Amino acid sequence: MPATPQAPDASGERVIASVLDPAVLTPLVVHAQPWINFDVGLLVDRFWANTINGLAYGSVYALIALGYTLVYGVLQLINFAHSEIFVIGVFATYLTFLGLGFQPGALPNLPIAAIILDLILAGVVAMVVAGLAAVGLERVAYRPLRRRNAPRLAFLITAIGASFAIQQVIRIWRGSNPEGTIRLLPPSPVFTIFGAPITNLQIIIILASLAMFVVADQFVNRSRLGRGIRAVAQDPATATLMGVNRERVIMITFAVGGILAGAAALFYLMTIPQGAVYNGGFLLGIKAFTAAVLGGIGNLRGALLGGLILGVAENYGQSLFGGDWRDVVAFVLLVLVLMFRPTGILGESLARSRA
Amino acid sequence: MIRRRLAAAGALAAAVALVLSGCANQGGGQQQGGGPAAGAPSQPSDAALPAGNGQGRCAPGTSIGYAGTIAGQNAALGIAIVNAAQLAVDQHNAANPNCQVTLVRADTGGTPDTAVGPTTGLINNPAVLGIVGLPFSGESRAMGPALNAAGLVNITPSATNPGLTQNGWTNFFRGLGNDAVQGPAVAGYIQNRLNAANVCVIKDDSDYGIGLAGTVTQALGPRASCQIDVKTNQREFSAIIGQVQQANPQAIFYAGYYQEAAPLIQQLRDAGVQTTFIGPDGVKDEQYVVNAAGSADGTLLSCPCVPQEGFTDFSNAYRQAFNVPPQTYSAESYDVTTILLKGIDQGAADRAALLNYVRGYQGQGLTKRFQWGPTGELTSTPVWMYKVQGNQIVTDTQIG
Amino acid sequence: MTDPTRLDGDPGEGILSSLEHMDAGERAEHDAAVASSVAPTRVSTVAQGETLLAVDGLTVRFGGLTALDDVSFDVKRGEILGLIGPNGAGKTTCFNIMTGVYRPTSGDILLEGRSLSRMKRYRIIQEGVARTFQNIRLFGAMTALENVVVGTDARHRTSVPGALLRLPRHHREEKEGVEKAMALLEFVGIADRAADKATALPYGYQRRLEIARALATEPKLLCLDEPAAGFSATEKDALSELILKIRDDGYTVVIVEHDMRVVLGVTDRLVVLDFGRKIADGHPDEVRRDPAVISAYLGGAIDEATPAVAEGDA
Amino acid sequence: MRERMHTVSHWWNAQSRPVQWAYMVPVVIFILALPVINPPIITTEPYTDFPISLFNAAVFALIAIGLNVVIGQAGLLDLGYVGFFAIGAYTAALLSSPDSELGVRYPWLVIVPIAMLVTMLSGVILGTPTLRLRGDYLAIVTLGFGEIVRLLADNVDPLRGNRGFQNIARPGGDFPDGTPIFSQTDALGFYWLAVIIIVIVLLFMGNLERSRVGRAWIAVREDEDAAELSGVPTYRFKIWAFAIGAAVGGLSGTLFAAQVGYVNNQRFDITTSTLYLAAVVLGGQGNKVGVIVGAFLVSYIPDRFQFEPTYRFLIFGVALIILMIFRPQGLLGMRQHLLAYGRQAYQKLFGAGAAVAPSGLSASSKARGDLAETTPDDHAGTSPRGGGE
């Protein structure tokens, strides 16, 4: 196998390189010969295209993963219903599109400025709705348990219950078919890197996601509210004694997570306009959670890194082994990373992320 | 304070979006409906309809069952079927005052294990004389022996796996052509009409996709030069597109459903792959055209079904009842429900009688002519090719 | 008199009630029986007064910080050794190395000549080094008795299939374990709360329960990490008494403790650490007068505020 | 309500084990007779067959008992338990279906031990590299494992993906009237078999709990470091917990496969895994009776609302939230007996009349040295979870 080309993102790429190391994979491949492809040529040919696509799709994972990681950092809680918050964001985006008069199936014929304005508007609505939904979820499913000093696993169960309930409400309301496609901005290549075309959508999504991440990171690390979040993450008892309002911090944490999920929803729907369906958050949620753990759960930068790595690695894996192995690649990568770094790649907690 | 203001603003935005969406949705729906495309065969004049002659008589409480998914995963397919069955029953009951048939719904969840309880519930309900379903091959396989033992006639409107009729079940009938009929016809079309020497066969992981891809690949022989797998519910196909670009085929056959086909074709076209794209009956759905948002044009769609665009009465009634256009297998479900209702109208008062009636049935339906051979396969299953033209699915030609 | 903690026979009014009616002589006899049933039964290859545990050139670094720097000392069988020093001196680190929580950067620890530094943690306990914790770490959902039985399990060999099928060894060991645990609870003086959840016990009881759990593993060396922390003066005296009783019963004890009254009251010998180095080793009376020790403790008062990096427990 | 439950549990704990078993007999008989009685209101008919619904609940209960070893006792959060269930079901399919490439048709009774062995082995294989991870990292890795198992069933040709395996072996035997005892549509026989298996598994689990194995698990759950430093080979016992949990999962998989008679790649997804978890937590982790009740509810609620298919999962989701909010510790709290001779030991200490329930409430009013007054009687059967962690 030819050497993996050098990539700029050193720490991330090293992990991928080790996954793709032939010595690691040879036994697996030899054993699984009849059912699994092993197309190194395709991997090499598509390396840059896969990388770009992976980064763009990984940005969506990363934004959702931030929500998991924030809540985990503060409450040590896997918010299993976060994927449903994302779906609510997707529907909020979609319904805003409809509300703005766009029709399923047709391509809009509007000036680019108007389209961008509409996208921003839809994004804002999605962020507000998802943020509110996240806060509402916290009120209904988690706060009563906290009041009763419930064991940690109880939260997991109400999360599962809430997940079922939200999905079913959406299904009953909007039906079980995906919503008709509304696409405001078709992708078109802007320039190429090493022969891999980069589309306008990919540029928007990668840049906007990074911007969202920077804002969230600055918010948590620099603002007064963010200090509260970190204080509660580090030591809830002391933070409360120091005058931090824990309930308020928790509410804000959920709100921020929801807002980021709302942004992710917009980007997702821009990439995959067919994505508005009641159960569409499930796999994405699992992947995003995987990304959060991969990077080091409770760590904002870890979530970003984990999301991008997962997005890219999935694409490499798909090219190498075939499309049906995509999800296997994601989970095997997770297991391998945790084997060598038991607390994820960056592995710090939210509280100590700036130590 | 700020919090309250934010909440109010959010609620307002949501409410506005809701109201607007309601309007827009209706508007969109009407626009999609459209009229029959020019040149499409109209509704067969001799098609059996559920209303019958209005003279049906049956015992009060007589029921037929729907066994299939209603709320579980992949519920969309099941709902398209149960809705059409309900429509047929409602039309029948409205026209036949002396025969009021109940449709008993059993939600199987679409998976073999969850199917056992509800389906057994139907079997043990003596009022149920026949069953529409089960939609999926997996659950059909799991429940087939029990339904057969109960002598309960069972017409599936959607399960296409060829193996289902090779179990020796005497109660099982298939309301559409199986994969073994469609596959070779499509392969022949690709070979002879498209003259494609180099074909990519993409399949999803459903029983349907795997079975169909198998028959097509076999019939294509060495021309099926690349095989690509996708997953149900997959929406992002960039790596798949890379595979296609590398193989550079002259035609692509997609074995699966429209939910995945729509984003796939869109992303293929976005990436500049203009290769002829062929999908099967699982893709032949208005939703495919809508969801591909302009990228579907030129797609060829094969289907073991007589052209359906002319069934305006059915389509309109369905749309009126359920606010959505009929979807994949709705018409098949409507047809097979009609057959069961006709049997009841004509005096089939127990399971054995209804089973006998279906076994000997011959008649035109909306989708095709229904007559079954000894194994439960239709004796003749025409396969037609359709294509997407100007955001409409229009009839191309009969291919088998 | 029969062993008071045997399960066989009619429980009657119970041990605790019958203790009420005993006169002093009977009581002493009972206590002696309890003490003998908790005395160590393992054969040691080392004679009384010989080196049981040798700490040899122990160095531990955490990143750039040297927690222990070439520390060597011996523990003789049958003695009570005090390990003292100001905060951050490396006492708990030393304990953590002895029980396998951390691995030494260099140097070694030898129990009866066998190296512990590569051994798995639970193996070290089975080899014979048991400990208590500075911040009490009991199994909260278990009763006091069950907590102690967990300790006895360190010396048990019942396999999982053996427990599943209740083979004879399981019965024998279960019985032995419970009997020993009951005796230990009596020995440390908390048998009256044997059936209570560990978390429900008063603080002093919890400390004693930890000691009982550690003793249940039949250690050759018992390490007590600040056992008197949070105790009142009376409780400290009672604790000192217990530590002496444990030694007299045949155990060897190493104790880390800040309270000098306890330390000077029970130890046979002191090792003093300061900034990870050993600065003194000898009889308590000599060590007290050692100028290096005096200056370390004077400095220690100033250092009190500096973070005790190496003092953390795990 | 809570008070009454404690009185009951106090009384229950005061009974000797044989007496307890004697009381259990009519309960078990009632449970066995349930599908025959087919009580109105409780029955799921006519919408779904009641015996089948009960059988599914019983399989669910068996799964919950197995998962309880891992989660409730050893405190290891396993989100991929469905993987073991799947491996059990697939082993049964591969060894007995005519669709299998192995070409063998073993009877069910032969399959069961093989499947348990295979799942046990896969538990060890999963556990060996992952059980060094702590807490939620373990959770996500096990979740990944569950998904990998499902995806392998999807992707690996001999496992037939969605096509699945037909005609999986069932246990033999006929009722006097000639109908088979074990069939797909008449689940009575299977239900009885499942209940009997549950009773046997419970007996074995009770044995493990009252041994060094059970104590090691609880110790790991309570404080893993302290456990290891008290001489518990934590890693080894965690692997045992995984292996034993897996074996029970595999056993339930074979039971399921035999009743349905068909296995394909559906139904082994993460959602199913989370439902198993819900059963354990809802009922009360660490309480064997509790998890059975939890499993029954999780399986039964959607079946009971089968008459309203559109809303049944919504009802289910809302029910989960409400039940958890009102009983955050689970319907029945954590409860364990860890000593084979505990009863005798406590009686020896406190006298023959003493009840021997481990208690949780601190009798703070009691003077510490006041031996005569302090019998566990006074504070037995109080708060199940003690004072917190």
C-alpha cells in the first residue's frame, strides 16, 4: 500500500494513519476476503475529495457533538435526546423554508443575496427553536429527576423516553415520509485542491461551523456565563457556594447545545435537502456522540476534532472497504482510539479545557 | 426579562412558520398532483373497483386484516398500503349498505419478531377472512407458515422476494411481479436499448434491493462491472460517487427505494455524473421526483406494473382522504383489497371460501390483470419502463 | 470455651446480648478468643524483628515533579513504623507505591524479598500488603459485615463456576469468611452495627470498618493512612489502643499520621520524609530531637499552604 | 406507600429461605397460568396475541436479568447488550436453519449450550480490551460493539442480512391433543419454558450474588479502586460479569429465535439495546425482581396499546418519563444479599429473633456503645440505597 499522503492536521491524521496501517488491517481483510472490498487505488484516487467532503460533513457531526459534550461536561449526562433536538432544528429550518414561500421540488430563482438572507433567517429560526426545545427538554425530562436526586442512569431513561416521544410527535404531525426537497443553494465547484473540487456549500459549511465553534469556545472560556459553566463542570458544590446559580447554568448549557444543533440542522439540510424526516436524527446523533467521545467527551475542542476526524475517516473507510462498511469503520475507529487513549484524543474535561 | 422576550419571539416565529407551512404544503400538493401526462394509458375501463355493483351482502362484523408496519421504522411504506386498503374498504362500505366490512389493523412493526403477536391476533380473530400484507419479505417469511396453517388468504402488495412463493404455502398470493421478473427485463433493456457495456449496480441493504440487484447482475453478466452497496437511511453519498466516477459506467442501476435514490441522484448530478440512471418500482414514486429537486429528469424507472398515471379517480380520492398523493404500492394495495372485498360481496363467508375465491380469481385491476398460478405468483406480469420528464413520471415502453 | 464466632449451633440470644451478662473474667476470655481467631495464620518466611518489607531507592516522578527521591527504609516484622513528614512530603505517595496504585520511576519494594513493583494491585494485597484510605472508601451499599467479608475474599479461591454450583469449597470459604468477619467486627469494636449499610455508620465506625476490612485480607503488613483524621481526643486514644492491639495480635503496621500524640504513642520507630527525601529514621525519641526534622516541621508550617501534589489518593 | 412497601420487605426478610420459596410457589403458578386465565383489561387481545405478548415479556425479563448482572451488579454501563442477544439468535439460526451454509440441523436443546458458550466467548472478546475503560467510555464502546454486530449481520454474506434464516429449530413435544407444544402462533409452551428458564437462571444468579463473585461485582460498582486495593481482581470479575451477562443474553436469543422461527438483521439495533437498559433501570437496577417488573412493563406497554398503533410509541415514551420521574430509583430499589451465611451470622450476633435485612438508616439517636439496644430489627428495611454514594 502506498504511503498515506501527508496531511496538515497532524494529530488527527496520525490516528487515521494508524487505522489505515496495513499491518493492523491485514488479518481482518484476509479473513474477510469474500465479503469485503479492499480498494487501495480508490482510496488514493479519492483522497482529497474524501477529505474535503469528510470535513464538510464532519462539521455537522462536530456541531451536534458540541451539544453532547457541553451537557456531559456540566452534568456527566449522556443527553440521548439531543439527536431529537437536532431533528427539531431540521424541521424548524424546513418549515421556515416553506414559510418563506419555497416549494418542494423546484429550484428557486432568486438573487444570491436574497438566498443567503433566507438561509440566515432559517438558521436563526432553527437555532432559536432548537435552543428552546433543548431547554424545554431539560425542564421536562431532567430537572424533575435532579430535584429528586435520581441516580445517573435514570436520566438516561427519561432521555430515551423523551427521544421516543419527540420522534413520535413529529411523525404524527408531519408523517413518516421525508419532507419534499427544498434546495435553496445547489452546490457548484468554486475551485479545486489537488484535483478535488470544492463547492460553495462546503466552503460555507466549513467556515460557518468553525465560526460557530469559535464563538461557543469563546463563550465558554471567556464570558461570565461561560465561567459559570466551567465552574459547575468542575465542582458543582463549590460553584454553588461561590454564588453560581446552578440551575441557570444548566439551562444555558442546554440552550447553547440546542443552538449549535440548530445551526447543524441548517447545514445538514443544505447538504442533504432530503433530510427532514422524523427519524433522521438517530444515526447522526449516534455518530456525533461517537465523535464527542472520540475527541474526549466534555472537551469542546475534542468534539470539533472528533467530528472532523470521524467525517473524514468514514469517507476513507467507505472508499477502502465499500459503502456498506461506513458505519463499521466509524465504530471500529472509536474502539481503536479508546484502546490507546482511554479518554479520547484530547481527553480533558470541560472544566480544565484551558488549564 | 430577556429570557421571556426571547421565548415570546421564538414562539411567534414558530407559529408563523407553522401557519405559512400549512398553506404552502397544500399549495405544493396541488401543484404536484397535475394531470395525467400526455400519452399515458388511462384507467382500464374494466378495472375492478371496491364499490362493486352495490349489491354485496355479508354477515355483520365481517373483517379483513391489514398486517404490517404502521408506526415502526420504515412505517412510510406500510402507511401507503394501509391507507389504500382503508380507502378501498371505505368506498366499498359506502356503496354496499348490506355489507359493511371492517379493516382490522395489526401493527407488526415491520420486523419478524414483532410481527408474530399482532399477526397471530389476526389469525385468532375468526371475523378476519383475509389479509392484506405483509409488506416486507422478512416478516412474510416469518409469518408465512402460521398463516398457511390457518388457511388465511394472504395477498402481499409489496413483498417481492422470489423465494416467498417457493415454500409450498397455498394461501400466499403476490399482488405484483417478483424480482425475478423485473430483473431480466431491466437487464435486457440496458443491454439492447441502451447498449451499455459497462454498468454500475448499486443496491441498498434491503431484501428487495439485494434480491433485485442479484437478478439484474446475473442477467447482465460481465457488463455489470461494478457493484456498490449503500445502507437504508443513508443520505450522504460522496464516497459512493467517487466509486462511480472511477468506474465511469455507461448506465447505473439502483436497486432500492426512492428515499435513498433521491439524494443519491441529486448528489450524482451535482458531482457532474450524467450517466443514465435506472431505478426499479421502489423508486418509481412522485416523491422521488420531488425529493430529487430537478435532478431526477431523465431517470428511467422500471416497474412490473401497468402505467398508473391515469388512475386519477384513485389518486384524487386518496389525496382527498389522506392529504398526500398515493405512494409506492398504494395502488397494488387498493387492487388486492378490492379483490378480497369482491370475494366477500359474492358470498365468501369463511376463510376457506375466500381463499378459494382468490385462487380462482381472474380480472382486471388498476395496476394490471390479476390471475394467479399455483404458487401464488401472477400468471402474467407486464414490466414497463417509465421515465422522468419535466418533473413528471411518464410511460416509456413495455419491456417485458 | 468454644470459639464465640462459630456459626454452628443455636444462636440463642446472640453474642452481643450474651456479652452483657458476662463478668470481667468471662469477658476477657471471650476477647482473647476473638483476638486469637483474627490473629494472622499465614506462615512468614521472615522471623520476628527481621526485615519484612524493604523500600529500596524508591524514586517517583510525576512529569517534572519528584515526589519521592531515592527513599530507602525497612519495616521489621512485628513493629509499628510511623511514616511522617510535612504536607507534600511524599508519605501517601509512598503508600500508593507500596500498594501498587502508582509504579515507581526507579527503585523497588520487596516484601519478604519478593518485588512488588511489577505486581498487579490485587496481587499485592493477596501477597500481604493491605491498606486503609485517608478519605474513607467503603462499599456504601454493603453492610458492615459484607464489607469485611470482601476483605476475606482476597484469600479465597472459589471459582465462578464453583460459586454458581455451590461446590463444597464455596460453602467452606463462605462460612470461614463470615466467621472471620464477625470476629473482626468484634475485634475492632463495631459488631453492634454489623447489619447496617456502611454509609449509615458513624464516622468513627467507618474508620474502624476500613481497618477491619484491611485486616480481613490477613496482611503481613497493614498500612494505615491517617487513621485518626477527624477524631476527637478520646477517639484517638481508643484508636491508639486498637493499633497496639493489632500489633500485639501478631500484625506488622505502617502508619502515616499527622497527629503526633498518636504517632508517638504507638510507633516503635519513625521514618521522616521531607520533599520526597528521607531525612530521619530511628526511635521516636531520637527523631524528635533530630535538628533536620525540627527544621522541616518548622518549614512545614509555612509550606502548609502549598498544594500537596503527591498527597492525592488515586 | 413507601412505608407499606418497607413493612412488606421487612416481613419478607424475616422469613427463612425455605418459607420464602414456599410463598414463591403460588406466585410462580399464577404467573404460569396467566395466559390461560387471560384476564380482561390486562390482556392485549384481540389486537395482539396475549400468550405471545407474555412470551415476549418473559424473554425481555430474561434479557433484563442478564443485563442486570452487568449494569445493576457490576455497575458497567453496557449499551450494546443487544449484540449478545443477536449472537445467540444467529447461532441458533446458523446451527439449525436449512438456509445456513453450515448445513447442519441441530435440535434446540443442543443449540442452547453452544449458543451460550459462543456468546460467553464473545463477551470475553469484547470485554478483554474494553473493560479497562471507565464509565461512559465503556458505554460508548459497547454501543459501538452492538452496532458492529448488527452491521456484520448486514454485510457478511453468510449471515444473509435482510433475507434471514427460516425454519429455526424449536424444542419438540406435543400436547395430548397432538398439537405441538412449541409453535410460533401458540406461545403457551414457549411462555412456560421461558418462565421456567427464568426461575432457574434466578436461582443461579442468587448463588452468584451470595458469593465472593457477587460481592466482587458490588464492590466494583461501589468503588472500583477500593475494591482492587481490598484484593478483588476487579478486571477478572468484570470480564466474568460480561461473560455471564452475555451468556444469559445468548440464551434469550436462542429462545427468541426458536419461537419466531426466523431471524434476520432487523431488531438488533441500538434502540432495542436502550429498551433493555430502560427495563433494568425502570425496574430498579440491582434488584432481580425489579428488573423483571421493568422488563414486563417495557415489553407490555407497547403491546397493550396495540389498538392505537399511531400513538403507542408516544404513549410508551411519555410513560417512561413519568415512571422515571416518580420512581427515580426504579420501581423497586436496589437490594442485594451478598452472604451465603448472612442470616446465620446476623442471628448469631443479634440473637435468634433478629430479622436480617441489611438496613440503610443510620440510627443516629443510638449511643454508639449501646450494644443491648441495637438490633437490626429497629432499623431494618429502610431506605434501600443507604445514604448516597
